[in-house]
Amino acid sequence: MRALLQRISKARVSVDSTVIGASGPGLMILVCAMQGDTEARAEKLAEKTAKLRIFKDEAGKMNRSLLDIEGSALVVSQFTLAADTSSGNRPGFSTAATPELGEHLYEVYARRLAAQGIAVESGQFGADMAVELVNDGPVTIWVEN
């Protein structure tokens, strides 16, 4: 699985001009399931996300986790994280999981993140969404397992 974590002061996602999820301060998380991914990988990625020390401590160093700051998360499915741009000018997405598996693992990821005590809101799998965020830092981290 792949995730792009963005440290945020706030974020929200809308479908058809209706806000369906919002978060902040915490993380805006774009998630993509890849072929061969499993529930165990989704759960491991969620645990890593919750514990990754990318928030500032009292000294201004990135030394605190999402759990430490009692932050929230906005989780949005993003199959384009599977883009292969190695040849030509049109990205290929053949390494992404099937939509059925992708949706299932996206939900497993979000549930596991919430099970750790994090307030989680999410987008709508497969929908055309508008995402707005205020990136804090900016801090953007690519995580893959």
C-alpha cells in the first residue's frame, strides 16, 4: 500500500459541493492499494501512520506522532498514487489494486487508524472529490509498505 501524508492545520473533502469529511489539525492522507496488497499491509500502514513522528515538539523538532498530538485524520482514496510514469507521457495504473480490493483495503486502513484512537473522517471511494487543505510546514511524507 501507498500513502501520501500531509501535515495539516485543516482539510476538507467535498462531493457535488457538499462537504463529506473534514479534519485538522493532523493529517490529510491519500491512500492507494496496489496489486498484491493485503489486510495485514493496510493495518501495518495505518499503525505506521499513527506513530510516525512528524509533528513538532516543544523544541520545534519533528518528534511527536499523530497519537501524541491527539490529532485527527482525513483519509481519501487516491488510485493515481499507483501511476507509472517510466515511459511515455501518459501514466499507467496497471499496478493499482482492483476497485473492489482497493475499496476494501481503504476501509481496513481507515478503521485501523480509528481503532488506535484517532478521529478519522474520509472521502467517498471512487467519487469525483474536491479536496481543500492547509498544509502545515509544509510537511509531506510518502509511505509505502
